[in-house]
Amino acid sequence: MLYFTRKMKKVLLVKNITREGPGLLENLLKEHHIESDVVDLDKGDQFPSPLEYDALFVFGGPDSANDETTKIKKERKIIQEALTANIPYLGICLGLQLLVKVSGGKVVKNHVKEIGFRDPNNDRFSVTLTETVDLTRR
């Protein structure tokens, strides 16, 4: 659940690849009447200053936080700017890796390739519904 202590002006949503978007977060923002701008770095959109926003959400993509491409170096710099200004930040997938890297943490390559909902054999994971269990009674 997202909680904000004052009325939000606007949230910046950053897509690192066109197909990865805000998903359910978009519904939450609309439900709470929080405006947002979407930047699609995959399409060449420019990453605006995070200082113009009340929060920054950065989504996934095929890059690595360790990449030394112009795109990733600029993205890390702007994320650092947001953190320095104490702008609330939410990183999902690559967005979280970038947060770790910018914060001085170490991002290491997983020995098992993972892309979305596929296992190491490239089969889709599945969800099986089971009997409901009330964990509060244990």
C-alpha cells in the first residue's frame, strides 16, 4: 500500500523497456488521484529532473545496473540526484538493481537466467489454486 503524508503533485514513472509499465501501480495512482508522467527510455525519451516530482518509480528492462552504457550511467546519475533530494523512490527489477548500485551496494549476475515468469528450462511458471488456509489461526 502506498501512503503519502501530503497531497502528491506528480510521480515520474520510468520505463526501461516499452513493454514494462506500471501495471497495478497505475490503477493505484488513478484511484488516489495522483498525477503521473511516463518516460519511456527505450523509445529515446529524455529523463527529466526528478526534482520536478514528488516520487520516482523506475521499472524493469533488459539492461544491468552494472552496464557502462550512456543510458545506464545517466539513469544512475539521475537516481542519485533523486536520493540526494530525499525524493521517495520505488525500483522494480532493474529499478531496484539501480537503487542498490547507486546506494553503494553490489549487483551480481544470477547464474540462472531469469526473464519474467519462466523457469531455467524456459517454461512458463504456473499458479495452482489450493484450499484457502487461515494463517492467523496458527
